[in-house]
Amino acid sequence: MCKIISEAMEPQLVKGKKLASNSLLNLATGLLIVGLHVIFVPLLLNAFGRELYGVLTVTWMVLANLAWLDFGLSRASARYVSQELALGRSDEAALWTWTAVSTQVFLGVLGSGFLWLLAPLIVDHIHVQQASRDLVILTIRVFAFSIPIDFANRSVTGVLQAAQRFDWVNGLSLFGTLSMFAVYGGAIVNQADFQFVVYGLFILRVVNLGATCWAAIQVLPSLRRLPQIGVFFGRYRHLVGVMLRYGSWIAVAAIAGPLLLSFDQWAVTVILGVALLPFYAVPFGLLWRLFLFPSSLASALFPAFSALEATKEWSRIEDYFVRAHRYLLAALIPALFVLYEWAFEILRFWIGQEFASEGALVMRILILGFGVGLLGPISGALLEAIGRADVLVKLYIVELPFNIAAVWLLTSSYGIVGAAASYVLRSFVETVAVW
């Protein structure tokens, strides 16, 4: 019976056209969100001033740095739910979901308490004006309450990803983003009321979680029924143990990855001075937007790889893996060529003549690194989907000391050009290794 159900559901979960349309939908949503950020950043700066805008930025950064408390459970939820759906076991998929959600809410509450207590200390270290101190503490503490909501939302979103309902995933993401900017716009109209932003964003998170839960129930009706207490607690320890063993590698990768990614910019700042950092950071940030292409493919392929791994269809995994790289190269090669060929003109038009004179060479060198590094996320998604997230973490751990040495030596010897060369070296080694 399970085989029959699996065969009935499988074409909807891992059909090639479905994966392609989901990838394009992810890309379109990402590009739209980037565009909205570009438009609203100067508006927010003018409305709230640099200090309160900086407070908002720091608060988002603090929340991002607490994301490791997720322990990879949202990724684990998408993996195991997709496997259960591929095998036609909807009740088991619901049990995995309830396990992830309950655990993440608990971890999120711990994170909220931690951030609540640290709020005054954080404010003292970011040097805000005394008149704004209470408002900033309030901001951090209200945002702290959003941590368990965000964590629960991630696991529930994993159900939609597992079922390849990226139309709803992107629809909810777009709804959340548009609502966020509506809150910003309302605050600007309301005489730059910063508390309107703080409370508005919190209410928005609650609404977004409710909408995500409703969508997940439509995809997985078994979620309508709470699991029996005896069954849930009887199996909870085993299920959460499986998820944490898998997810802990994701969590460690989430810590080690940014260290590798940002060390070159820290090295430029320490060795050459912060005044030269923009000549490196601005081209890097521009090129980083290209990761929308592979990440759009990887997020759609991850649950598909997990489902195919559950049914042992290795030939189809290989086929999708190769085809994804073909499509990615077809999209990236023209974009990278244009950016490389007209790097000076792009920077001159966007920033200015003087900046382009210093930054064009750095941008061209970085493009060589991105040309290779942009191929890595699909390999990473495949490794995580088949339960080998540990490979990525072990690679990061081995790579980290060599990367630190290479960045420091090249930056000390050749300046920002050397820093860019170190990124090319790391991208090549890392991408070949994950392949």
C-alpha cells in the first residue's frame, strides 16, 4: 500500500518541470525582495536617522547570530518530512513536524530569555545616545519574543518545502516582505514612529506563523490532529535524537561558514584600514547577489533529493544534479561575462569614477572566484539531503586555518587585490572538495 501511495505522490514531489518552475519562482521572489531593500534603505535612513537605522540593523544581526539555536531542525524537518511523503506515510510526516516544532519552540524560549537579560548590556556596547537607551532596550526585548515564533515558522515551512509547494513558500515570503515594508512605510507616514516598527514587526511574525500553519495543514492534513500524548512522548526522544544528530552538523556549518566567508573583510580592515574596505566589500556584496541563482535551485532540489534518497533512486539524483549544473552555467556565464567585461563602467555608473578606478580590478578578480564558487551550493544541498551534512562541517574545519593563513599572507603582501585572490583560491578548493 505504501508503495502505491508513494508512486501516486512521487511525480508531484520530484517531477523535473515542477523543480524547474519552483527554482524560477524562488529566483523571482529573491530578486523582488532585493529590489525592495534597495528602494527602502535610503527612505529608512532619512526617516529614522543613522542611529535608529543602525539599531534596527544590529537587532537583525543579533537575531541572526542566535539562529544556531535552531540546531538545524528546520532543515531536518524538511528532510524527514519529504522522505515520509515520498513513502506515503503522512502520519509519520506529521509526527516529525510536531517533534521539530515543539523542540524549536522550547529552544526559542531559551533564546528569548537569554536575549531579554542581555538587552541592557548590548545597548551599552553599541553606544546609543542616552535619550534613546530605553527605546533600544525595548526594541531588543520585543524582538526577543519573536525567536520561538521564527523557529516554529521554519519547521512548519519545512512541510511546504518537502511537498514541493514553493508557490506557497514564496507567496508567504513575499507576503511577509511586503508587509514588513508596509510597516516601515506606515511608520514613516506616522511621523517616524519607531515603536510602530517594533510592535508592527512582532505582530507581523505572529500573523505569518498563522498563515504558514494554515498552508501546511492544507498540504499535510494529518497536522489537523494533535498526536496522542502517549505516542508522542513514547517516540519523541528517538525522533528528536535523530533530528539533532543530523541538524547539529547544519548548526555547526552555520557558525563555521560565516567565519570563512567574512575573514577576508576583517583582514582588509585590520591590515589595510577601514577606509579601504569599501573597495573590497562593495564589489563583493554586488557579486554575492548572484548566489540567488544557485540558492534558488538548491532550495527546490533539497527536498527532492531527500525524497529520491528515501526511495533509493540514485540515477535520478545524478540526473537532476547534472542538469541543475547545466542550467546554472547557462544562466551564470553571460552574467559573469558582462560583469567582468564592464566592471569599471558598472562601478563608475553606480558609485563614481574614483571608486571604479580602485575597485574594478578587485571586482574582476572576485568574479573568477564567484564563477567557481557559485557551483558549490547544489553539491552542498545534495550532501545535506542524503544525510552527509557532516562532510561540509569537516571541510570547513580543515579549511579554516589554511584560509586564515592564506588571507593574511596575500592581503599583507598585495593589499585588497591579494584579499580578492585569497577568495578565488578558497572558492576553487572548496567547490572541488564538495564536488
